[in-house]
Amino acid sequence: MGLIVQKYGGTSVGDTERIQAVAQRVHQTALAGHSVIVVVSAMGKSTDVLVKLADGITSNPSRREMDMLLSTGEQVTIALLSMALHERGQAAISLTGAQVGIITEAEHTRARILEICTERIERHLDEGKVIVVAGFQGTSGGTGSRLGDDLEITTLGRGGSDTSAVALAAAMQAERCEIYTDVPGILTADPRIVPDARLMDEITCDEMLELASLGASVLHPRAVEIARNYGIPLVVRSSWTDQPGTLVTGPMPQPRALEGLEIAHPVDAVEFDADQAKVALLRVPDRPGVAARLFGELADQSLNVDLVIQSIHEGNSNDIAFTVRSHVLDQAESVAEHIAPILRSQPNATDEAEVQSSGKIAKISIAGAGMIGRPGVAAGMFSALAAANVNIQMIATSEVKVSCTVAQSDCDRAIATLCEHFDVSSSPARIERTQLDLSSLPSVRGAALDLDQSQLAIRYVPDEPGLAAKIFQILADRGISVDMIIQSQRSRPCQGQMTRDIACTVAQADAELAKDILRAAAAELNCGEVTVEHAIAKVSIVGIGMIHRPGIAAAMFKALSAANINIRMIATSEIKISCVVAQDNGVQALKVVHAAFDLAAAIEVPV
Ligand code: ADP
Ligand code: ASP
Ligand code: MG
């Protein structure tokens, strides 16, 4: 029988009783004839307790010392679990990240795994021992390492034990990786917010990657990325029961070297659709129901929209833009033309609602799970396009994809530039996911809420190639990842030049720094004011089944409108739709969206 990697999260090892229960399960797995590697988190909330201790000393701790501090939490658990296994007569040895050979980059508090030296693991497994590994940590440098500098303890970022586990499973070619936690598996939403969320039997890696990045904290997105890239069967289950939990499924991956585990090839493919058209509805009233109305009518005519973008607004009006395939441009345009006068005649109307449309645009995307948390990748795309003198019209981002619309005549040049820049040989036209029968999949698999983001707005950005590149490169250079990036549709003259506004969301913890950096750079970039708004929430729906199915965006906007929730920004990718709303509306927004797609369980899943 093969090797199984099991990972137990904080609550699952929250006290000595729980550690005994974990030891029991591990022992049984070993008795059944499996080799076992166990990865554990710090007990209960002890990582949070350590963070608070540091807070009591300084508001600006060194990231190296934070790693030194936080890595101690897991070390407690490995020793106790090994003892509990010894008590049962099970041979076991505890190892820290460094001892087990998890080599990372020298980026404290958010290190990526470069490789895992497996000799020591193999030796102890041959001795019949269960290996108990401290999750969330690794080592960089050290004599004898190819990096050659001082040995350092690094951590992978909060929630990173999942990533340690899946990386070990990949390095050891384990039969499967089991993530044991305090819920029965992956649910259609966080059961702590939506008590009637339904347990899923399975979910695809692509969907889980989006959900995990959009706030479903049950899995660390980087763990899903590794499982997807290396084809590791991944299961999420309760550590309290024997229920099967949720299987995260993926297509057979291309063979991949283990070297540079988390850093090789951030971009897997450059994709394009050279046959799109764009419709923008400018200066529509900023109040609930407008997006619902527009997309409701498009859905009634079975028009499938691809990208949807609503940018930040000025005054009391919004701009909404979407793309469709070009053969339905006329139809989509007449829906928008029909709605514009109705919006103009309503209370608070700006009297200016206007439709703009353009055919002959191309959507170019870079795709790859390796871009998660690597701010330089999107910036690299924008710079490469700018260097090729390609102007970017719209930008739509997800954690694993960045799409830009450009003029159709720039399409070939853009593809060639991006393939070269990211060292990608394939450029598949408009992916049709032929491996999956989309009609058999639910159009929405799950919903998520992210309350940890802030919104940055940069006004009056000159509308010329290279500006987006510069802005996001400046943030990337300081290690700040941006999430939704939205460029306004409306352009306005300012000091004799056409300008647009750009908005993005960043982690709340990075927001003030990002604002200061951009303010400092604004003069040089010739941009206007930079503002930050903390009280936002992002609610998202995810499902591969929404590709080619009209009406999904409409149903989400309608649910928010029926609850009188105003949508501030919209960003989509092929398999997700995200809306930014006021933070106070976040929880209710998640609930109403979850209910709108019939995701509830017949009976509440106990948590
Ligand atoms: P662990 O300590 O085991 O790693 P986490 O707290 O990191 O546990 O992850 C489990 C938690 O994730 C659950 O308690 C639940 O509140 C939260 N969660 C968020 N979204 C989801 C979801 N879609 N399905 C299941 N759990 C979710
Ligand atoms: N203990 C770490 C944390 O709380 C890592 C983990 O549990 O995955 O973030
Ligand atoms: Mg976790």
C-alpha cells in the first residue's frame, strides 16, 4: 500500500485530547499498511496568540523575527503528536520544516517552496516510522545549500500548513493528500456565515483555486495550485468523523519537474479570443438594480456575456462594460440602447447615460496558478504589452488569470510578445473546456466572502501604453499583490491629455503602504489623486458551469438588488463573478447570493 500524507489543522490538534484522537487515526492508517507523513498546524489559535505577543512589543516587527516566533507553534504540536504515537506503540519521529528538507526562497513570512530534499524522509519511512512534520515552515540558505548563505527559518504565510502537506505529497509522489479540519469538507459557502451551506462531494481544482483565493479559507490556494500542477488527489474531511469529505479533482497534469516547485513557470498559457466586441453603458445611476436590469435583459435574450466590469465612479454615476462575441454585438448594443433612456428618466438620473460600443477587439489572457501572490506577473504582462506599443482597453483579473482587451489589429503582436515574455510556447485560442461536460456541472459551485480587502483608486491616469504597467510594477517591487484591477471606461481630458481612473483591491494590511507608495509616485506618473477605502467587502460566485450559460451574472446582480445592496465594482473571469459592496453589506450579500443559486442543503450541516 502506498504513502498517504495527512494534514491536521489547528482546531483538530487544539488540546491533548484532540492530539490523542489524531494519533489514533494516524496509527490506524499505518496499521492498515500505509506509509504515513503527518503535517500539523500549531495547536488551536496559538499562532494568533503569538502574533498578539509580538503586537505587545512592536507595531512593526522584523519579518525574520516573526518567522522565528510563529514557527515555534507547530514545533509544540509535532513533539506532542509523536509522543502520543509512541504511547500507542507506533514508531514515529517529529521533524521541523528545516529538518525534513523543505527548502524555500528567503522571503520571510511568505516564502515559496523551492524544493524538498527527500532523503531523510525516505530513510525514516524505510525504518517504518510515521513522520510528523511541522507545517507552515521551511528553511532558506545554509551551508551546503545551493543558495549558500546563512540558514534561516522561513514561514509560508498564514494557513500555509496545507501547502506544506500537498508539497510533501508531490515530492514523495504520495497516493493522496488528506486535509483534516473542523468542517465536514468543502461547502458551498463558509458554514459559519451561511449555516445552511451544502457539503460538496467534489469540486474541480480550478473552481477551488478561485474560491480559496476569494475568501474560502478552508484550503490555502497555493496548496490547490500544487495539487493541480502535480496531479495530487486531494481530499478535505472532518477530523471528527469518518465521512468521506470532498474530493478536489483535476485533469491529468503535464509532467513537471519538482525543482522550483512553487516558483517555476508562473504562467502556463497565453490564451486569446480575437473575436470579441465591447459594449459600455456610461454614467448610469449609482444605485441598486441597474446592473440587474441590464444583465437581466441580456439574459432574457440568451446573450452570453464574457467579461463584465464596473469601475469606480465619479459623483453619482457608474460605468458598466461587458464583452460578447462579435456576432451578437448588434443585439447586445440594442439591449443597452433600450435601457439607457429608461435610466435617464429615473429619479437621480444623471441625464447622461450613454452607450458606447466597439467591435474588433481581442481578449488576451495569461493563465497559470503560479501567479497567485506574485504581484510581478500582472505587472510583467502590462509592461510587455506596453513595450510592444499595445494599448490596454480593459483589464480583468482573477487570482489565476489576467485578461486584457486590446484592438483586434494588435492581437497577434500581443500574443507573440507575451509568449516570449513568459516563455510559453502554446497560445490556445479561446479555451473550450472539452474535457468536461459543462452542461452536467452546476453553474455556480460555491460562494465566498472576503472582508480583508481595501480599495485603492488612482484618478486621472494618462491613457497611454505603459501606465498600468508602471503603476503595478511600483506596487510589485514592494511586494504588494493587487487583486481586482479595474480601469474605468470613461476617459476624461485633463491638462490636455485623455485620462482614465484605475481602481484595484489589495489586502487591507497592505492598503496604507500602497496608498503612500502611489501618492509618492503620482507626480512622476502624471496621475491625479490616490484614495483608499477600507470599508469594503467582496462577494463572489464561482463555477465552471457558468461558461456559456447566460443569466448567471444577471441572477447575482438581481439578488443583490432585491436586498437593496449597491454594487460598487464588478470584475469577472470565465468562472467567477466578484462584486465589491459596502463592508456592512458583506454578510447579507453572501447570504442572498448563496440563496439565489439554490446552494442550500436540505438540512444544516453541523459544524
Ligand atoms: P484548519 O485550522 O483546519 O486549517 P481553517 O480555519 O484554516 O482550519 O479552515 C476551516 C474553516 O474554513 C472552517 O471552519 C470554515 O469556517 C472556513 N470556511 C470558509 N469557507 C469555507 C467553505 N467554503 N467550506 C468549508 N469551510 C469554509
Ligand atoms: N499555524 C499557521 C496559521 O495559523 C499555519 C496553519 O495553520 O496552516 O496560519
Ligand atoms: Mg487552514
